[in-house]
Amino acid sequence: MNRIILAEDDPFLMKMCRSHLEFEGFSVTLARDGAEAIALIDKEKPDILLLDLLMPKVDGFGVLQHIKDKGYTFPIFLLSNLSVEITPEQLDEFGVLKCFIKSELELEELAKSMRKIAGEKAKAVA
Amino acid sequence: MIPQAVLAQRQPSLLPAFEKFEKKENEKKKKLNKSAKSRSMHEKDTAAEANAFLQTIVGSISEGIIVQSRSGLVFANKYAARMCGFDSVEEYLSATPAKIMERFELLSEDGSPYPLSNLPNRRVLAGEKVTEPVTVRYRVKATGEEFWSVIRSEPVHGPDGEVLYALNVFHDITKEKRQERLSNFINKASAVLSSSLDHRVIIQNVSDLVVPDIADWCGVTLMRDDGTLDPVSVVHFDPAKVRWAIEYREKYPATRESSPSTFRIIETGKAELYKTITNEMLEAGSQGDPQRLKVIQELGMCSAMAVPLTARGKTYGVLSFVSAESKRQFDETDLSFAEDLGRRIGIAIANAHLYQEARDALDEQFTTQEALKRSEYQYRLLLERLPVGAYTCDAEGRITYFNPQAEAVWGRAPKLNDLSERFSGAFKIYSSEGSLIKREESWMAKALETGHSYWGKETVLERPDGSRITGLTHISPIHESGRIVGAVNIFVDITKLKRVEQAKSEFVSLASHQLRTPLTAVRWALDALQSERAGALTEFQREMVADAAKCSLHMSETIATMLMISRIEADDLELEIADVHIAELLGEIHSEQKPMFHRRQQSVSFECSDDLVIPTDRKILKEIATNLVSNAVKYTPKNGRIRISARREGNHFWLEVEDNGYGIPKDQHDRIFTKFFRAQNVVLKEKEGTGLGLYLVKLLMDLLKGDISFVSEEEKGTTFRVQISPIAA
């Protein structure tokens, strides 16, 4: 219960995030753009998806629509630095658990949320 | 003996009697031829009889007959004596010619003195052959009466052919002449009455005609609307007397007491004749003022008449005639003429008033029409010159006018007054969301239906070439007499503005992303370093990393604040109203700020009842509260005290953030809500402030339509007070 797909186009953020999560014991697969994220998801559904909104080729909304169309169900967290936030209705529509504002996010807080979801999932499976 | 010819001309009915008498005399003569004594006696009897018969016949002739010799009158009938102002024939015959002439003024028809030598009787006695009758006008000095006579004179020859007598017949044509004069006057007056539509001019001109032919004084008094009298004109042939009369009237204005007859005539509409003006009348007019009486008496008024000026049932005033110097005496004939003149003047005044009313109405209509034309012209000009599109529709939505700018925006010129092009000249209309709008559902159609104005409505207009523009429309219906007669639409092309707004919004979004993303990377890297996941740090390294982390946080906060301010200023922030649980909100802020006030060892208290809920925008309220609490923590020294409280009072929500920190210097109170302001007393103490926090708070308070105030004293602390009225969701 520790496979995370991290879809983030910024190399520095991607590196920092992966580093911290792997330090926390998660297995992190990277996708540099929305198209890569869709391909990875279709190949092997993750335990948790960390999805950046602003990405080249296919943006975060495109990926969410693909997931919805496919009917995939796995925990999704959005990462955004847009000045416009996502509305609660949009979160509900795509089954997003939370949207983190990267500039306000502590990596430790992110890791904490991942641990919590992973723990819940483990209990559910059990 | 009277020439038979004269008798035949003047009294043909007496001819048979005269012929009978003559025949009888001839028979008598024949019988008495033989005796001289008898003849003499008979002749005496005959003469006496003849004289008596003559007197009887001549006396019954209603014409003046006199027979005069060069030494005087030898015969006159009663009529002649009366015409000359004598009570009897005997008195008349005993008077000398000079005495007789003293009684008269002989005048020509035009009123100029008539030379005595021109009289036909004198000419006949002088041996002149006078075949034509002569018309003479004469005035009896004693009474002022005027008469006209046609005089015929025939010579009576003696046995040797010498003219012994002049036989004069005076035919009185006074009545006809007066009638003729009055008719002529009426004709002249009619011409004057129709020469002007100004009633004052009419009155003055007619009064001038009256004097001196009809009267010595002529005056017109009109009644004003307030019931007072207006002495419009007074005329006399002597200008000095006119001036006197005007001054007199100014000194003694006509009142009901002083001029009862004037008021009576106006009120009754009946004329009044004063054949002879008595002293009692003058005394009444002077109202017991002896000086005034003396003045009136000196005028020598002897006869007067006053007539109403009436027309169409209304009496406008009084026309007065007074005889003074001429001593003429007015009678019923004069009064009848005066009443006729009064009616004519009344009609002229009524017509003048009607004309003036019609003229005023026309002027007003003309002025209104001119004003309307001017107004229409100015309106058109205004619409033509507007830098934005404008068009008008009638009540059915047909386009009645559009300006050049509208045509430019539409990219076409719609058909005017055509039902197929109702409500808009655009090819197609869309909402701001992009859905097609039917013409019948457009804002113009709504305005014509409801009669309401619709301002600031965003609409997308499509041109025939497919290009689109975004317009902001302002539609106002036009009402007339309580019904909608049309509407005007002024619309502004805001396409560029929208693009700019969108570009700004995109820029802000992009800037937010592009600035925040690397900062996030920096912060996460510093976090990693600080947590020593990347390896242990020396003390010095730890301090450096800590400083770098603080700077990066400061930069993040500044960017976040600036971006939010940009969004507010770009009108890009929409309120999301919902019930906000205040205790929960303050709890979140407490959690988020706890590391800070723990670090500074400050005591922070939150006071709020658990059931306090207000409808507002949660994010914005949290931003406000966070900024205020953050400021309180920042600007209160170590071990300081901060109190945050929230309560509800009626329909108002109060949030207070109180600290015992550095305070704000009094001379800087008026600047604390301005951009980048930081009070001088804290700049050196605290390096972390951006100077944007309170500016942002003020903007956000304006969005919520709330109010923010504060009290502060340097070195004592500051209390910020926020008041929000609950906003309906």
C-alpha cells in the first residue's frame, strides 16, 4: 500500500517530493506530464496518485477526466500553485480527496497525509 | 305774393288752395272795379285777408321762410324764428340783422367760419343770380346746438325790375347731416378699429377721432382682472388739458366711491346719458373736496355720455364723451351712436385679446416645437457624436435610429422600421457564457416589455463575417404619457477590455505558478536540509538554512498577498457566501499561528461562543483574521499578550484582535491601510513584515462591505475591530 504515482512537471519539486516520500518509505513513480501519467495509470493503477494541475501535453484536469471515464478508484491528491483554487464541487466531481497548495505545503504534512491514507487503505484491505 | 313756383316746389299740396284764392281775388277785383272808395277799402280788406291767409299757409310749412329787404326782415314764419332761436315771429322781426347774427356762429361744412357775404340772400339782394342752394352749418351760441340748412334764395322784383326782396327758404337737414356725419365717423372708426390688433392703439386712435367732432373730451377706462380701473386714454384738442387730466387721474384714481357710474356701467352693461351736467353731479364727483370741485367746475363740462365697451357678453370698460367748450348737448341720437361705437370698440378689444391669446398659444407652440426640434437635433447630435454605439427602437422593437459607431460594431446597417430586424442590429447575439440568444429574449426586448432599464449587461455580438465582439449594454426604455414608446441602447465594445482582463488574469495565474513553483522547491529543499535528511549540519549551517527558510517563507507570503491583491483589484475575486462557524475558523487560525506565538512565548486567547455562525465568505474572513492575528503576533514582543474575540450584536458580527505590543505612532495612523506601509517604530524591530497585510485586509473588508477600525498607542498596544453585517447567501 505504498505505491505513489507523482505527476509533476517541475523537476525540482518532483525531486524534492520523491526524495521525501521515499524517505518516508513510499515507492514513487514519476510522470513528467499528463500523457505519461495516463499511460502509467493505465498500466498499473497506483495506491495513491499525486497529481499536479498545470502540466504539458495533458493537464491535471485531463488526467482526472480520464480516470473518471475509466472508472478508476484510487485516492487522488492534487498539487497546485495556481492562484485560482479548485472548488469543492470540482473535487467531488473527480473524487479528489484534497488539493495541496504547493507553496503552502510542508513536505512533512504531505507525508503525513500519505501515511494516513495508506494506513486507512491497509485497514480496509485487511 | 309768394312765387307760385316756390310753393309748387315746397308745398305742392297748398297749390289748389292758393289757386282758388287767386281766382277768387281776381273775381273780386272785377266786381269792385267801378268804385274807387270801395276799391280802396276792398284792397285794404283784401290785403289784410291775404296777409292772414299767407300767415296761415306759410305758418304750416315746416321750413324756415323769411323775406328780407336790404334794411331788414319783412316777413318770417314761426319755423324761421324758432330756427334762429327766437320765441316768436314778432321778436324775430323786431331784431336787427346784427343782433340776429350775434346769436350764431356760421360755419362751413368742415367747421371753418362761413363768410356772411356768401349767404345766398345777401347775394340775391346784391343783384347776383343765385341758382344753386347753399348748405350752411351754424351753431347756436346759447345752446351750442348745431344745425345744417340748405338755403334757397329767390329775388322779388319791383315794377322796374329792381330786386326789392330776397325770399329765403331754409330747409333743415340737421338730422340727415348728423346721421351722415355719424356714419362717416363710424366708417372712419371702423377703419381705425381694424387697423391694429393692439387694443391700446385702437382705443387711442378712436378717441383721437372723437375729439373734437363728436365731443370735447373722450376717455376710455378699462377694467383690470383685479377689478381696478385702468384709465387707458384721455383726449382733448388741447394737449395741456390732456396732461392736466392725466395728472388729475393719478392724483385722484378712479374708485367705486369717486366713479360709481363707471363701475355701474361695467356691471350693468347699460349706457348713461347726462344731457346736462348739474352742479350736484360735480359735487358728487368731487367727494366733498372743495378744491377738487373747483378744478372740475373750471373745466366747464356741460353734457356727457358714457357707454360700455362690450362684446360677446363681456364688458371690458367704458367709453366716455364730455362736452365742455363746444357747449354741445348730447341727446338720444348721440347716445345711440356712442353705444354703437362702444360695441364696435368692445368687439375690437375682444378680437385683440383673442388674437393675443392665439398668438401666445402659437408662440408657445412654436417655442415648444422649436425647443422640441432643437432638443431632437441636440439628441441626435449627441448620439451621432458618442464614441460608443447607440440605437433606438420603437415600442415594437423596430430599430428607428442607429449611430455610425453602432454600425461599425455590428459590421452591418440594419433595416430601419423593419420587424424582421427587431431589437438589435447585430447579426447574432450570444450571452457572455456563449449561448445563442433569440432576439425576442434580448435585453432590449425585455426593456420594452417590462419598462425597466437594464444597465451593464454583457452580451456577445456576432458580425456577418463571423467575428465576435463583447459589448456592455445599457438600455433605458422611453416613456410618454405613461406608456412605453421605445427604448435607447448605448453599448460599449469591451472586447479589448475583456482581453486585457483575461490577459491580466492569466498573467496573475501564470505569475502565481511561475513564482511559487521555484519557491516551493527552495522551501522544500531547505526543509529537507533543516530536517537533516540530506545529512547532518553544522551549527553554522543550521543557522544559515534557518535564515534561508525564513526568507523563502517571507517571499512566499509576499507573493501570496500580492497575488491576492491583484485579483481583488482586477475584480477577479468572487464571493462564496455560506454559513461560517466562527469558533472553528478561529481554531484553525490558532493551529496555524501556534508555532509563531509559541516561539515568541506569547499568551494568546481566543474568545468566541461555540454557536456563533454568520453567513459570509469563509476564505476571505479567514484571510482577514489571519492577517490581523499574524500582525498582532509579529508586532508584540516576547511574552506579550494577544486576545482574539468574536461576538454577535444584533445583525452585526464583531471580531477584535487586541495586543499589548509596540502600538502605532499617532502621526502614522492615517497611513496604516496604504500599500507597503510599515510603521517606523517596528521597521527596525521586525524585518518580516511586507507592508501589504493591512492594505489587503482593507480591500477584503470592502469586498465584504464591512468596516475596520483600530485604536493604538505607542508602546501600549493596538486593538483592531472588524465589523461585518451578515450577508445573505
